[in-house]
Amino acid sequence: MSLHVKWHDGGVWPTQRPNPAYPHGVDLDLSDGAADTCTAPLQYPAPRIGKFEITCRACGLRTIVTTAGRPDDPRSIIVACKAARL
């Protein structure tokens, strides 16, 4: 897979406190244990509230990950290949 990550700024600053259980962010694993996966780093922490649009140029997978501009934001993502699941 060839992941492309694009940031979409929501233009809003966070108002809530971060989750203290994740002081260094989270690594999102959306693969559900699939053998064929791809990983991409995410800008961490995100500048503000917004979202990352993650698209695979090879299989067409597309997903959105929201952010809050806080220490508990996602810092990476693992996704399963859409083509391998068909």
C-alpha cells in the first residue's frame, strides 16, 4: 500500500483536557489483525482540532481520523489493505 496523509484544519483550538492515559499519543491500529497492512506516521501532536484524511493510492482505501490538538492525539496509523480483504 502507498498511504497519502492529508491534514484538514478545523480552525478550532481544544477546550477539553487530554486523556492522561495517553500522554505521548496513540498508535491507531485499524488493521483488525490483517496480514497485509501499511503504516503511516501522523503529524503529532496535531496543530488543532481537525482531521487526517488517509488514502491508499494502491487499493483505494480511505479513512478519516479526527484530532484535538492535544497530547492524546494519534501519532501513527496502521490499516489493512482493502484489496486483500475483498
